Amino acid sequence: MEGTVLEEISGLAAAGAASVVTAMATDTWQTARAGLVRLFRRTGRERQQTADIEALLDSGAHLVVQAAEPEQARQSLIPLWQFQLVTLLREHPDAEAELRSLVQDIRDGLPRTAQTSVQNIDAGGNSRVNAVIHGNVILHGDGSGRPPGRPDADDGHGAVDAP
């Protein structure tokens, strides 16, 4: 699978996972749960696989409800649902539009306070971090930070890199 397609699938799966777990223990939960179960059923999953998805959803929601720190419980569930959704989209790329629609329905149903996003990013050494919430990051070039076609770009300190 090409890198760009995989990145798009991963991004959509991350948004789906975050939306589903954010909806747990809210008034939007039943909408989120029903939509996700419907999505997995439409992809032709075996009855047992769909039952397993329902059990995972229910146990996750129960974990959030019972947790002393519900937000921490939600954060711990995101990787699980991101994995499930990446797997689903790899096997059934035609499910992408329905997942996008479900994510939007869930977001629209959440109270404004539940729609807050938190992102913690650490970088060290020569690392570079590119991040965005509710949008896209599009990178061009070779990762050097120089504009494409400008191998001798100024580094911001008055020095010019020679090709």
C-alpha cells in the first residue's frame, strides 16, 4: 500500500478512534456504538467478529464509566480502536466514506466541552515535529526545511548552504 494512502487511512482511523472513545459515557454513545457496529457489519464481517467488536465497544464504555479518570481511560482505548479501524479500511477501502460520515455525526453530537483536543508533542535532538488538530499536514520537499528547488536556501542565521 502506498505511503500516502496508508497515511490517509491512518489519519481517518485515528479520527474515528478518537471520536468513538470520546463518545463513550456521553449522550452520543449509542449513536457512535450503533454506527460503528453497522460499519463493521456492512463490510461482511462474520457474525462472531461483529459480536467481538460489540463486546470491545461495551467493555471500553464500561471502563470509561467506572474509571476514576475517564479521560485517561479514553486515551488508553484510542490505539485499540485505531488499529481496528486501520484493519477495516485496509480490507474494505470502500468503507472510508461511511467512516468519515460517522466521525462527523459523532462530533456533531458531542457537547462542545467534549470536542476539545489535546496534543502533547516532544521532539529532541535534530527532530522536527509537524502536527495539526482537525486538519491536515502536507509536507513537501526532502525534509531539509528548504523550499523545493532551492538547494542554496538561507538557514535563517545568515549562512547559505552550498549544494
